[in-house]
Amino acid sequence: MIVGLLLVVLVVLVSLLGWRWNQLEVAQTSRAGRRMVKRMRGRSGRRRLHQRAL
């Protein structure tokens, strides 16, 4: 039970931090930012991220 809760919390924190980092990265460099985002975040990342933002 405790391990499951910790995993969920970690996933939420990573997703929030990654979302903000993606915004900063895209703001600095649009082309390189999008490429890095695609590489860093695999299958799960594309589903969570909104395609409109990208």
C-alpha cells in the first residue's frame, strides 16, 4: 500500500516538473525543445501531454 502511494506521488511530481520544464525548453528553443521532449518522454508522455501545447 505505502509503496503504491509513493509511486503515485512521484509520478505526479515528475509530471508537473516535466510540464513546466517543457514550457521553458520550448520557450527557449522551439525546434530543439520539441525534439528533446519527444526523446525524453516516450509513449506515456505523448498521451499525457496536450498536443495543442506542442
